[in-house]
Amino acid sequence: MRNVFLFIRRYFNFLFFLVLQIVSLSFLFRYNKFHEAAFMGVAGEMTGRLNEKFNNVGYYFKLKMTNEELVRENKRLNQLLRENLEGPDSNRKLVSDTTYTDSLKKILKYVYLEAKVVGNSVNSQANFLTIHRGAAESVKPNMGVVSSQGIVGTVVNVSENYAVVMSLLHRQYKVVVKLKNGGDRGTVEWDGLSPFFITLKDIPKSARVNIGDTIVTSQTSSLFPPNIMVGTVHEIIDDKSSNFYSLRLRTATNFFNLEYVYVIQNTQYEEQKRIEDSTRKKFQ
Amino acid sequence: MSDLLKNTIRFFLFILVQVFILFKMPPLHRYITPYLYYLFILWLPFSMPRMSLTLTGFFYGLCLDYFTHTPGLHAAACTLIAYLRPFVINLLISQEGADKNYGSPSITSMGWAPYGTYVFVLTLFHHIYLVFLEWMSFGSFWYFIGKITATTGISMVLILLTELLFFRKDKFRTNTV
């Protein structure tokens, strides 16, 4: 017993070092499971506030560009207004019947919530954004985030007033997308090379792809509404040993100057998740 | 200014510079990430006990981690260099008792060559460990080698600039042993 104490006293510094290493490595590798709940709430609030202070300075210099972007988006939205579309609808007749189906009533599935970007990184291999909108304003993890140009990422962590978004430029980020022309689905991920390009995998060779084609979100991703811009095809990589193309896309979103983003709330996400999970459990 | 106050100010200053200037720079290449923040650990006084040195390194790294949303990554690397620091200093200190006569490691207290080696060795350890942890989750061997080389080069240039711009006058203290 005495020898054990002697050993500990002799190598105390080394043991202390080992303990700290184990603590930090367990933080690193068990991050998703328990860490965010325990520490990230408070720390996220603090770093978020600092980021916001810094952003107030940088934002001023980007006002002009942000304004131009908003004008462009307003123009696009104005064009979608109902009043712009005219023409008598002569091929549909309302017939009263005993069964009541309201074919005109639609439900609001996706709700857009605007948020200001207060922190953003592009030069690491694991990029995150911090947005100034948190749990108090109904942001939850697993909500899609888009900008006026295209998709941005997914919310992974929320505190009271801030939320952290895993950017499309993160090595572990994956999202299901489709070709606008033809509808073939594939998965987009980032190879870490350049913040301007992402890779789209698993597009079957039967699909007709040209350089410059538009890639949009697919309704199967369930985080994003369908047909939101993801990027355009920049290069087609034809791997002779497989039946699938790999496409290099230019991202629609410019990650360098993001100022405002929209968080998308899928009002039926929980319901869809529940039925999918229960099905999976049934057949395990 | 007392050592404690000076180092507390440095603590915040280095983290803010790293987060809001160096991490905000447009990326030059995927191999290059400019790191300067760990210079805080290299500048800590000689007289600090080894245990509190290691502990300071851990908390310092953790503080940066909360900004980059990677808890534990920088903390592990900083703990490593804070732990290794006394060994490297013992090997490199040239004059007898320089670590007693001067406050902290610097060009004046150690001399150009030993101080340069000290910075280079710890920079290398820091980057190897950091990139290694990153490499475990993704990347290839060439990414590993390339990133260590490029990042170490950039860090050394940054540290040289910092040393020249903010020259630390370290007074010779006698009778302090």
C-alpha cells in the first residue's frame, strides 16, 4: 500500500496529465451524446453573445450587399404572387357530392423562421454557423437552414437564444438531393477541399447529366422543402469501375458573406420520424 | 504589472485574436490553418508549478474549443504541450540558472537559437497531435503530413512576427534563487 502511494506521489504530474488527456478525449469522441446537454448550453450562450458583438461590426460593412440580396429575393417572391398569374380556370368544376373532400385546402407544412448569422467559419474541416435564434423562438435540432441563395446546413444544437448549425461545409454532413432535370436522387457531402465545391455521389449512369445542370433538394430529405437550390454541376467524374457518377457541384450559397438565413420548421417532422422509427422497431 | 494580471490579459487577447482574426481569414489552402493561440502557453512564467501549468493548458484549450464547437480537440493538444514544456526547457536552457534569473521564456532569457528550438519543438508537437486527432475522423496520410508541414510553417512565421512586434523586455533578476 505504501508503495502505491509512493508511486502516485512520484508520478503525480504524469498521472494528472493522463487524466486531463482522457477527459479531453472523452469530450471529443462522446460529443454528441452527453456533452452538448451538460456544457454547451451555457457556453454556447456566451460564445454566441461574443460572436454577435463582433458581427455587429462586420455587418455594417456588408449592408450594401445584404440589401442587394434582399431586393433580389423580394423580386423573386413578388413574381410568385397569385395576382401575377391570371387566366380562367375552365377545366375544373366544383361538383357537390355527399362525400366531402376539400381539394383546395392545403396545410402549411414548412414554416420559415428568419435568423441572423452571428458566427460563421469556412476554413476548418468541420465548419459551423451560429445563428441568433434559439429554443426560446422555437428552433429545435434537426431543422434545415437555407439562405436566399440555397441550402446552408442543419441545426445541431440549441441554447436559449442561439443555435449552432452544422454547415454544408462539414466533413460529416450529408443531405439527399436530386437532379432538377430527371429527378435522380443522390447524396451530397463535402470533401474538405474547397469551400466553393461539394460532391454529389450515387447518381446512376442512366441519368442524363450535363455541366451546368441544377441540383435541388429532394422531398425525401424531410428537413428541407423540395426544389431548393443546392448547386450546379461543375464537373462530371466518370468512374469506370462503378455504375454511378460522382458530380462536383458549385455551391449555390456563398458561405463567405452569409448575413441572414431561414430556419425551416417542418411541422410534420415529428410525426414522420415517429412512424418511421416505430416501423423500424417492428421489423428488427 | 504583476505576472498574474499580465497573463490573464494575454489569455483573453490570444483567444480573441485566434477566433476573430485568424479563424476569420479567407482560407489560403486546405492544408493551412493559421494557429497562434498556443503562444500563450509558451510565454507562461518559468516559476509555475508543473501541475498548474498542465491545468492552465487544459482550460485554455477548452476555452478555444467552445468557440470552434469541438470540445476537447484543442484542450488535448494544449495539455500535451503544457506538460512537455518543462522537459523541453530543461534540455534547452543554456546559461546556468537562467530559469531562475528571468521571468519567462523569451529571446532575451534563453537566446535566439534555444528559444527558436523551444518554439519549434512545441509547435510541432501541438500540430502533430491536433492534426492526428482530426485525421482519426477523416483524411488521408498525405493530408496528415501536408497539413502538419504547412501549418507549422505558417505558425512559425506568425510567432516570429509576434516576437518582433511585441518585443518582451525580460529584466535580469538577481538574488531571486
